[in-house]
Amino acid sequence: MYDGSSLPYEENIKISRQVVEYAHKYDVTVECELGVLAGVEDEVASEVSHYTKPEEVIDFATRTGCDSLAISIGTSHGAYKFKPEQCTRDPKTGKLVPPPLAFDVLAEIEKKLPGFPIVLHGSSSVPQDEVDTINQYGGKLPDAVGIPEEQLRKAAKSAVCKINIDSDSRLAMTAAIRKHLAEHPGDFDPRQYLKPARENMKKMYIHKIVNVLGSDGKLAQC
């Protein structure tokens, strides 16, 4: 995976093409990125996102020779994908409700590149039960919000073939560790608190695979 999305368009194409040419010599597929996601990834930060421009995708895919394309339609890195002012609040729970993904942009990209593998980065849902557990046991994650799972399920039924999720697993692990240590303050062996952490992550992964991504049992079809 090569991400040159923060570079000027022509430079992104130039370097992406170099990566593709090198990787294809060794029969390695390459995912490139067009459009900027907000948030922080690998210590690289962007304050704002820029949707992928559908009118650029044919030119970009053709000139780079990439095998899949990561696009920006409103997803974002991290556990704080949207600022409170970008959201509304559920009147019953007070929880933030994020703005919807730009499915119109995704639809236009699908028309431009029919059958081409599309990827979404920054797609963690930031489960509120895990956030609540973290906050209950000493954490501080006010107004953490992610991508609603029903929107990811909708995306998974489209040309999107890969959805990147990272923060959800971190939240699941942290929630389980905080809860365990609060309930067992004498424990100090990592094996004691990492066991429930692994189980909580496993539970989250199964839920995502079966209920959100719709990829249960699909390995044999790859």
C-alpha cells in the first residue's frame, strides 16, 4: 500500500507509478490512495479531508497501474473522526451522530471504474460500549465517534472490497484491560489482563466480519 494522497496530484501519480512498477516485478499487488482523510495516521496528520474527485480516478488508475484504489468519502483516522460541530446529537442519549458518508461520490467512482477494487481507510465505528467502559474505568475519551456500522455495511455491498479498521481493536483491547485491572488491582502479570483483552478483540472481529463487512466464509472465494 502506498499513500501519496498528501502530495500534489502529478507527484502522487509519479511516485505511485514507480511503486507499482517495482512491486509488479515481484508479482506484488499495489493499493494507492487518492483523496485526503482527516485525522492522524502513523504520526501524519491532516486537519481536513478532501473527497476523491470522481473525474480524476480514471486518469489516476490508468497512469499509475495500481491494482486497487483507496478513496476519501468522509471516513477519517482515529477515535475522533468528527468534531462535535460537524455532528448532531441524539436527543435521547446525548451521543454524537456523525455526518453520513458521501455515497454519491462512491457511486460516481463506481461508474468511472466499473469492477475496480475500491478501499476505505479510517473506517472504525468507535463502539460506544467500549468507549463507555474505558471512561467508566478511568479513561478519558469525550465525544469519541466513528463511522456507523450500517453505513459500512452499505459500502461493503458496493465496489468497496477492503475496509480498514484499527481504532476499534485498540478500543476493545483498552476497555478490557482497564476493566480487568480495576476489578483485579492485584494483577500485574500481562497474561492475566491480556487474556480478556484478546477475547474482547476476538468478539469484536467476529462481529465485524459477520455482521458489518459481510465477509464471513468468503476466503474460499478469493
